Amino acid sequence: MKKLTAILLALALLFSFAGCISQEDLDNAVNDATKPLKEQIDRLNADIAAKEAKIETLEDEKAELTAEKTTLEGEIDEVDAQIATLNGKVAELEASGEADDQEIAKLKGDISTLEGKKTELSGKVTELENSISAKDAEITGLHSSIQTLTTEKQTLTDRVEELEKENATLENEKTELEKENAGLKNCLAGEHAYSYTDNHEKTHKGTCIWCDDTTVEAHSFADGACSVCGIAGGYCGTEGENAVWTLKDGAFTLSGIGEVRTYGLSAIPWREHKYQIESATVNDGITNLPQWAFYNTTVKTVTLPGSVTTIGANAFYFCVDMESITLSEGLQSIGDTAFRNCSALKSITIPASVTSISSNALDADLEEILVAEGNPVYRSIDGNLYAFDGDALTLMRYADGSGKDSFVTPAGVRAIDREAFAYAYNLVSLTISEDVDEVRRDVFLGCHFLTKLTILSRSIHIDADAFCMCDNLRDIYYVGTQEQWDALGIELPEGATVHYNYIAQ
């Protein structure tokens, strides 16, 4: 009832404003206010133009006077030269001792005449200079007057612009009020204009832009987007609508209860948006991250809740931009090559609840692999991942992004798991300790820069394919005999030499 009363009151006010003041009224009011100002501006413009024309005339007259002055000054220079010449002749005659008084008197008379002419010319120059100064003063006064008029004109122009802006503002306000008027009329008729916000759940919230009425509606997904709010998304649960994915402004979210359906790579429903995903959040309630989920996407940050128990095979394969991932307590298993080639990911922490990690899951150029305290299966030693059974350790994954060029397996390591050193490009030298009795398949796959291998165990079994793509392996130092080595049946890279009966230093 209160909301309806408020709407009615707003409508009354809107009618009184929008209904009584027309656009013509607004325009006439502005014209009445600006017309005398614009007329005054026109008068000022005419006055300024007249003064500028007067300045041009004075400048022309000044130029003529200056030219005349220059001519007279030239004539004075000529008279000075003539006087100097005559003075020189008088001095010569007086110095010769044969002076003719009559000739000297004539020369001095000529000099006196020239000096009189010079005085006359100098007087004219002075008059011209005074005239020029007078015109300069008049020009300066006109410039000052123009500046004053220009300032007055700018003040009037600014005021006109202010009035016109005020008119434009009033026009916009009137238009908005008319829109609101129409909107509130529709609200009274039950036809709200909802603006939707999305919380990445199975429903979204709408708020009326006119009266603040709210509604909560389910997404209506068709062709990969909600037909109501427009957000990209769809249902992806094993039971249909038990799980939903959404993508908005680079943020990908999985929400719901239970298991997400397993897809082949090309069938992942958000696959077409792979280069739009910047962050990924799985909300509590989802129990798995399916295989291929984010294969070769541009995701940078990932957060998984404790309800997720499994990360499927290849889930983050080739996520070269991924910089961080949060794995929560509750996760139990990580599938094959789940993090392979995540080259920007430098550290990962395995929760205490994880009991199964595929042998090649963490082939990601990691600088360190950490394990939460209390994990019953795995532990971290010097940033490398080991599985343990009593006192026996299995090296699961070497942190190949650490930058170290040599490595010695710690005491107690009994086995080295499949692909434990795969593509460890920095590794140059490796020592396998005497406790190791098993080296599994593809352990050194792609270790292109490994040149030296020392094996201190005689009872070791090494898989035939352990050294695949170790192109630069040159020296293997083995503590056993040649017969023991031959019995292993290992296929070595071309150029590799085995040194038998090696004695550790």
C-alpha cells in the first residue's frame, strides 16, 4: 500500500511538471533571456570591428610618416657629410699658411647655410616623431578599448551558453520525467521494467527501474544464453538442471548441486567462449570438475570449493595464462595431465584430503609443489612432490620450474614415477641414489639438456623408454658392471656412453 501511494504521489508531481510546461514554453523562455544579450554581443562586435579598422588606418598613416622620417634622416646624413667635407677644406687652407681669407670666408658661409638646412630638416623629423608617437598612443588606446570590449563580449557569451545549457538540462529532465511518468503508469498496470543482475546461480534477480519492485526468475537458456537477462550460460549437470554454467564480463562460474556432466573436448558447452574466460569459480555444491573443462582457455585465476572431490583429466591442459589456483580441503583426486603446460603457474598447494594424483598431472613448469600438513599419501621435500608408504618414498614430480641444473634423489626414495622429470629443460646433471630400485616409463621424457646421469644403485630396474627424447645425454656413470647394465635392456640415445664400475667420490 505504501509503495502504491508513493507511485501515485510521484505521478501527480510528474503530471504537474511534464504536463504543464511544454517544449515551446522552455524555448521561448530561453529566447527571451538570451535575445538582449545576443543583441549586445552584436553591438560589441560592430564596435570592435570599427576600432580594428581604425587601427589599420592609423597603422597605414604611421607607416607613411615613418617612411617620410626615414627620407629626411637620409637627407640630414647627406648634409652632415657635406659639412664635414667643407670643414676639412677650411682646415687644410688654414694649415697650409697660404690661406685665402676670401675663400675661407666663402667656405664658412656655405657651412653655415648647410647647418641651417640641417636644423630645418631636424625640426621636421621631430614633428614627424611627435606625430608617430601620437598615433602609437591612439593605437594603444584602441587596443585597450578592444580588450575591454572583448572581455565584456566573452562575459555575455558565457552567460548565453549557460542559459542554453540550462535549457538543455531542463529538456533532458523533462524527457526523463516523461519516461518515468510513462514507466510508473505501466507499473500501476503491473507491467514493470526489470533490470537484471546475475549472481551466477540458477536464478537471477530483477529490479524495476521505476518503482524498485523486485522479482526472482529462473534463467531461460537457449542457444547458449539466457533469453531474459542475456548472460551466456546453460545447464550442464548429469541430471540436467542440477548444474549451471554462466559467463559474465570474463568471470566463469559453475553452480548447483552434484555432478557436472562429462563431455568430449569439442562438446564442452562453454568451449566457444574459451578466449573470454579470465577467472573461474566453482561454487560450493558442485562435486567434480570434468575432463577438458578449461583446456586451452585464457583463464588466469581459479577457485575450487571443498565440495569438488575430483579434477578430471586435462582439466587445465594448456592454460598458459593461469597464474593461481585455490584447491580446497575435500579434493581427493587429480587426473592425467590436469595441469600440463600451465607455464604461468609457479606454485600449487595440494590439500591434505588428496589421495590420488596421476603421475603426469603436474607437468606445469612449477617452481614449487607444496602439500598441506596431514596428507596421508603425499609430502613435499624441497618443493618436489613425493608419495610415501612408511619409510619408502616415490618421487612423483620434480619442480622443473625451480631453475636448478642438477638434482640428487634424497635418501629413502625407492622409485621414480612416470614422467617425474618430463621436460625439465634446466636439468643438466642428475644423480640417482643407491636406495632407488625402480625408474618407470618416460621418467626423463624431453630432458633435452640433460648431459650427465649418475646411477649409484646396482639393483635398479629402469624402463626401456625412460630416456625418450634425451637428445644430448652423453655420459652415464653406473656403479655396476657392463653385464648388469646390459641385462637392463635400456635403449640409449645416440651418442650416450656408459661408464661401468663407477666409484662414487
